[in-house]
Amino acid sequence: MNILTARFRLYWPLTKPLQSGLLLATGLAGYMSARCPVFHVGTVLELAGSLFLAIAGSTVLNMWWDRDIDAIMKRTRTRPTSSGSIPADEVLRLGLILSVVGVGWAVAMNPLYGLVVFAGLFFDVVVYSMWLKRRTCWGILWGGISGAMPILAGRVLGLGGFDWVGVALALGVLFWIPTHTLTFSMKFVKDYEAACVPTFPSTYGLSYTRAIIAVSSVLAALSMGGAAIGIGMAWGFLRLLGVLSAGLLMLAFAITFRPSEQVNFGLFKYASIYMLAAMILVVIEVL
């Protein structure tokens, strides 16, 4: 048992549990937002299982693919993949197994839901990581599309199809991702430069990057607000969402007009809190 525990502790970080957990939360919120006539606990558990495996699988595959540049960057050189504590072929095998099981499970539940889950994995691993990440800073757009797929997948599973609210929810996540990731790339710009990975700060400069963050934050807040109205969120919950969005916008504009390391770090942290809190509001309001 100690051996199994040790192996689990070694492999678990490959899934980036906090990141995967946040994306899973968006998927669950997307499903709950559909206000399904009959609430099936079994379906929710299957959604959570299939979506987590697919998200974790794509994350592990990304870690396997990026192990060479991760070994160069200071903040990532201790990862199991870049430090060599786990053989590369084992990481690849784990990523493929998790991905195939997760997507296969999703397809078995509902083909359209499975298609959206697969699209998220494909955009993340193939389009973003393997094709664009090392070529252009605009690859982040496609990475954002993959991050928006879990909430859209949950909505599709709940409704049995697409609607404008699902698209608005997906856009809310898509526009939120630059706020989260660009603040991160500004903090570790030298790491990315050392690994020859193009970022907005290294390509266009800090002022342009901060402007992009401000614009994307506004669009994220508008998209989430529009989706909340489309869901039929009660006025009290809408006001809470408005307060959360106001905090996001204040920090985004602060980083534009009064930039500092403290504001940058604060926005990076608050962006995750904002998205998680927004998803919790959606779930609680529906319940």
C-alpha cells in the first residue's frame, strides 16, 4: 500500500489538480445551468468522472510534450516530467489512457457531449501545445478555446444540444483565461524567454499586454453577466456576480494604469477566485 501511495503522490501533480479542478467546476456549473427537469445524481457523477479524466489526460499529455522546455524554466524544472523522476514513456502512457477513457466515457454518455469534450482535448494538446505554443503568442487564444469547452460540454449534456447561453458561458471562460494567464506570463517572462516560448509581454511589451488583460476582463464580465441573465439568475445572485465582476474590472484597470508586481499578483489570484465563485453562484442559484 505504501508503494501505491508513493506512486500516486508522484503521478498526481501531473494532472495539475487545482487547474483541473477549476475546469471541472465550470463543467458541473454548465450542466447545472441547464436546469434539467429531472436531477440525476448518477449523471452528475458520470459527468464529473468523464470530464476530470479527459481534462487530466490532456494536462498529462501537455506535461509530456513540454518536458524539454519545462526543464529550462526555473519554476517548472522540478516537475516529475522535466526532472526525470518519471520516465517519459510512462507519462505518455498515462496521458493516453486517461484521455481515451475520459473521452470514451463521455461519448458513451452522449455523443454530442463527447464531441465537445474531445474538441477541448484536441485544441489543448494538438492545436495549442504541439502546434502553436512555441510558434506564436496568439496560441493562447486556442488554449482559451480548449479551456471553454468543459462549461460548454456540461451545458450540452444538460440540454441535449447547443444554445446561446452555453456559448455565452463558454465566451465568459474564454475571455477570462487571458486575464489569468497573461498576468502569469508577465511574472515569469524571463522563464519563457529562456525557453524560447513567445508570450505577449515578450512580443508586444507590457503596456499592450496590460491593455489586452483589461479588454478581456471587460468581455469576460459582460459574457458571464449575459449568460447569468439568460439562465434566469435571481436578482440577488446577479448582484453578487456584479460585485465579483466589479472587483475583476478594478484590478484589471489598476494593472493598466497603476501597474505593480502586487497588483499583477493580486489579479492573477483573484481571477481564479472570480471564476470559481461565479460557478458556485450558478450552482447554488439553480439548487
